[in-house]
Amino acid sequence: MKKINCALIGSGNIGTDLMVKALRSEWLNPVWMIGVDPESDGLARARAAGLKTTSEGLDAALPHFAADEIGIAFDATSAYVHAENARKVRAAGVFMIDLTPAAIGPFCVPPVNLEAHMARQEANVNMVSCGGQATIPIVYAVSRVQPVKYAEIIATVASKSAGPGTRKNIDEFTRTTARGIEQVGGATKGKAIIILNPAEPPLIMRDTVHCLTETTPDEAAIRDSILAMIAEVQRYVPGYALKQGPVFEGNRVSTFLEVAGLGDYLPKYAGNLDIMTAAALRTGEMFAQRAGDGGLKLSAGEAA
Amino acid sequence: MSTPRIKLHDMCLRDGMHPKRHQISLEQMASIACGLDDAGVPLIEVTHGDGLGGASINYGFPSHSDEDYLRHVVPLLKQAKVSVLLIPGIGTVEDLKIAADCGIHTVRVATLCTEADVSEQHIKAGRDMGLDTVGFLMMAHMIDADQLAAQGLLMESYGAQTIYCTDSAGYMLPADVTARISALRKVLKPETEIGFHGHHNLSLGVTNSLAAVEAGATRIDGSAAGLGAGAGNTPLEVFVAVAQRMGLETGVDLYKIMDVAEERVLPIMDQQIRVDRDSLLIGYTGVYSTFLLFAQRAAARYGVSSRDILAEMGRLRTVGGQEDLIEQVALELQAKGAARV
């Protein structure tokens, strides 16, 4: 089985954690790590791991994409940079998995709609937000049983795991996650709340998912659906755990989760960041697997 | 030296939304706001208890939207201005735009005391909209005075014109207030105002507010009859009486504010706002005051002790906004209790 070559754009915490995971993958072969800071720890680790690196941004690596047979690019830069990266990568005929909040492509939450994206041969998919990856599967697990008129999620993360990008634009998290709850989770109306907690040692990411069903909830069916969904997410995020629930009160269905990371490059408590890199990797692997089966064309080869 | 003029800020219609489970009618709101206006209170906060966008399963759905409350109250006031609370992570700049359109004067952008850097977007937006913009550092007992001053400086650098030391847990002793207000006064620009927001869980609301004034605070929060989370806020009519005895200028008519408390606020209370054992525990251990009713409700539903819930919330070092954890803690306590039997 030939692995699919990939490029990682962004050498920060997320990009570096993704690289550590990709190096273990049976389906993906990380070839390039692209940064803008020559001093970055991520680039040093990439070099040590045998990847090709540049600190001069995407333009320096792009001319090599065809020769290096890059099939998938992961973008872990920022929403501002992503728009330009997306255009260039698309022109090179490479499939893009976007971990920034740019959301140029459709939202992708692997256990919910990855199959649908592959069927449509999307060229660019967006990973929503950390809170979205942790909670949207549960909203969907309820809405696939019966209609959900309102879903609300509360993500509590360790202060140390919220980077400067998130802090400068926290509205983007609440807006994007709420939209994902509606578009992918299937709730008529979505709301997202994020809380930062500075406790030491840092707390593991916690997520609460409240759904209001339109009619009396079918408790047994919803419980089974949620438990099945948790098992799906655990396939790529082993530290995804049900803490309590589902609790039923009237039409309210509440599920309490905890998300521990693998501790690859990011610390274990930062399950919020880990679930992003794990979901992105899972997306890449599924595309690679499908391409290997001949069911999906990954590289248009336009740049060749 | 002239006596400092203290600007009083009433919390009945925002912090007071907590003990009312956000169920204040438009008529009640109008009656209290007009009473406060007539008594000379210069600034009145009107928002969901958890600020703009607080309407949720987690914090409670209000009787009316923030927009409805604001459109109803703002036009009725003769001299008083209206403020809103905005907690980034719950409310957004979009919510603030709607509030600004309703004619508010002040926005208070609130973060946990260690997380001032999430307020940049919202403080800048407040200034861009021409609002009196306040940075509101909650649970300020959690860090020392110098750390608080550093966070205040961040908010000032984003454009906040006033910085608040907020004792959300009603945990601070007067010396804690003195140290924090003094540290803020030392580093902030002379034109930046300093405020103090107290809770009465240890019956120190008035005492702590006086300590704040002595250390340089010029804005003091309170609420008529103390209507607020936990054992309530600093009772405004009591603070006015004490200020008057001390020769501090507030511009508020003592008899009128007494009447607002007695005739307009007290009658709408669902329960007596007092230092009961739960709110005392909140003040004693430094837990977010708003958790009070949530803990009492979860205790009743799951047959566990509200004090045990609150103590566990303290042990877990929870912060404002983590109401969702209360039900989880209650379920865990219930399971432990069942295991013991």
C-alpha cells in the first residue's frame, strides 16, 4: 500500500502535533513542513524527523509539490493566511484540510459527514473548531434520532491551551461553532459558549452538550445513539470520554464529556487542540484510504 | 482637597437577574429603573445576569430578550444612563451592536481576572461605538494585587476607560481590596477610573467598598435592597447612608433610594437575599456567587447537599460560567452517596 504524501503548512503547536501523529500513520507520509519562523521548534523537529522544511512560507515549497507527489495539504496557520494558501494549493490540484477558522470549504466532522464530503469530492474541507469537533458528533447523535430545535454547547478549556489567535478573536469560536452545530449537528438553532479556566495543574477539556428535542425524547434510542457515536470518536481520539449522562429532563438531553489528548506534542490536558489534529488526521487518512482503493482522485495533477 | 465624587452603579436589573432566575417583567424593570433614576443613581445596568447573549440552557432563559428590556427601559430615564455587561465567550460584538442601537451609554467587558486578553476585540468595539467602556476583572481574589494590576493594564491598553476589581465570590477582606485597588491606581493612567464590585457573602459589601474608595476607586457597584447573586451585592441604600455620614458625595437621595429598595425591589424578591449557609460558604471558600441557586436546585433534584456541591466546585477551582459542572458534580455526589449505602 502506497502512502499518500502530504504537506503541513504552519509549524506552530497544532502543525507540530499533527506531524507527530502523521509520522505514525499507515496511510499518510508527511513530506513537507512549511513555516515562516526559522527558529520555530516545529521546523527543527520536522528536520530531525527527515521532512523537507522551509521557513519562507508556502511559495517556497509549492514548486516542489508536483515532483514530491503531494496529495494532501493540512493548513494550520490562521484564517487570514488560509484564504491565500487555499487558492494556491487548489491551483496545484492538492486536497486541502483546513484547521484554521477560515471555513472556506464545508465543515467536516469525521464521524458525521466525512463520507458525504468524499462522495462529493470536495477540494477543501474545514475542521470547524475544537469545541465543534468535541460536541457536534453528540448533537448529531441526538438529531439523527429525532428533531432537535436547539442545541447548546459549553466548552471549558485550560487557559494554557487557548492560544493568542483564539484570544484575539473569541467571537469567531462562538460564531463558527454555533454554525457547525446547526449545519452539521442538525439542530435548528445552535449556541456555543467557551470558558477559560486557569487552574494549575491545567484541567482536561470538558464539554457539555444540551439538546432540546421538539418532542418527548426517546431516551433509550438517544442513549444508544450517543454511546455509539462516542465509540466512533474514540477510534481517533482515545481520550474522548462520557463523564455523565445523557440526563433527561423534559425535552432537555444533556451529555457531559471530557476530552484528553494523546500528549504527542501538545500536553494531554489540551484535548481541545488534540481533537482538532486527530480529526484532521482522520480526515486525511480516510481520503488517502479511499484514494488507495481507487474510489477517489486526490491529485488533479494540474501543476505537473 | 475636594472630596471625591463617587459614581454609583446599580446592579438590581443585571446581577439581580440571578436570584430572579432572569424572570423580571418589563413592568418591574421599568418601575425599579425609574425609581433609581428619580433617586439620582447615575448608572443602571440592564442585562441578562450573565451579560449579553446569556440567554441559554446553561444560565437560564430570561422572560424577555436583552433588546426588549433595553428598548423598554432606556427611553424612560431622565438623567440615569444604562450599561450592559458583556462576557467574551458568551456574548459577542454582534450582541453589543444591538445594545448600542438601543441607546446604552456604557459597556462593561468582563473576563476572569487572569484572562484580560480575550477582551481586546470587545473593548475596542465598545470604544469604536463611542461607548463609555469598562474592563471588568471578575473573581479578582484569585490573583495577587500586582498580577491584577498587570491584567488591568492590558484592558487599559485596549482602550478601557475604567478598570474594575470585581469580588465575584464576596471573598475579599478589606485589606485585600485596599491592596488591589492601590496596585491598580499605581500603574493605570491618572485619567483611568477604578471601580469596585462587591458581594455581601461575608457581610463586607459596604466595608469593602469604603476600602476601595479610600484606595482610589471612584465607581462603586451596589444594588438597591442588595438584589444580586449569592447574598447579594453591596446594598446601595446602606452605602449611600454611610457615604453621607462620611461626607462622600454620591448625588443620590438617601430617602428616595431607601424607598426604591423597600417599595420596588423587596416586593419582587422570590426569596430573602441574605447570608444563608450556602452563600456564607461561597464567601468563605471563594466560589462564584451565581452558583448559589444552581447548587440548591441540583441538590434538591439529586438528593445531595448544596454545601457539598459548592465545596466541590471550590475544590475543582471552577470559575464564572461553569454552571454546567454543577449538575455533573451533583450526579457524582449522588453516585458516591449511593455507593456508601
